[in-house]
Amino acid sequence: MPKVDIKLEIGTVTETVEVSSLANVVDTTQSKVAVSVDKSILDNIPKGRSFESVIPFAAGARQEPLQGSNGFQIDGASDSENVFLIDGINTTNIQNGGVGKSFQMDFIQEVQVKSSSFEAEYGGALGGVINAVPKHGGNEFHGSLFSYLRSNAFTPITATAFSAPIRPPR
């Protein structure tokens, strides 16, 4: 068996300690549960044509099919117990609750959903408070062009069964 001599040298120990002044701040004076879905998220997720499609991002919120097409339960409260706002203005349907005025996603900057322990100014809400913040203008011209195309040519063809009456032989 061959003999191999290996020479090991003593190295130096290096450590790096990084100190950053940017610490996550936990506000211990507030107990509300809220989520803000801002433009950077809205631009990169699949969503519906209205701001209600991002309500399930909030804790305790889910779409409830038995409450109509846009019914949302937040913390167990029905859709009629939620308050819907557009830029802070109450747009809740006064007759039976729920979304009174929808707002297209193309014009939304941020959607705020407060699901529990929110401020006293929203005292009429037993479920959640949903605020759609529209995009605001500026000094530069900007915009986008969009279109929706619905056609029967895109609908899948379904097989139709034809039946003829069976007659006994004569």
C-alpha cells in the first residue's frame, strides 16, 4: 500500500456579522386582521373582472356559492353583513347587502380587506370591510387598451344524441 504524506496548514477563522437597522415592526397597539392586495400583486395574479375576486386573499374569507354568484363569507358572517367601499365610500347594497356597485379590476390600484377587529368607523360591518382603491391620475399621459371577446366559436361542441321511436316489425 502506498504511503501518502499530506501537509495540513492551520487556517484562520473568519466570521461576518451583519447588522441592519430595518427591522420588522409589529404594531402591538392594533389587533385588526387585514390584508392589502396592492398593484404589484394584482398585476401578477389570475383574477376576475371585478375587485371581489381577490377577497379570498384575506384570512377567514371565502366565496360562498349558496349566497349567489358574488357571495363572500368573512369570519363566518354572510355576504349581507359585509361592508363594501370604493375609495372609502360605502357602496353596499342597501336592500339585501352584498356588493352594491362593482368596479372593474382594470381601474383598481389596491384592494383592502379587513376581516376582524377593525376600526369603530366601520361599526355597521359584522363580517368584513372591503375597500377598493381606484387608480389615481398623474401629470403624465398613461393608459391601457383592453378588450373582451365572447363568441360561440369558442364554446366546445357537445355531442347531441338523437333518438327515433322504435316500431315493432309488422
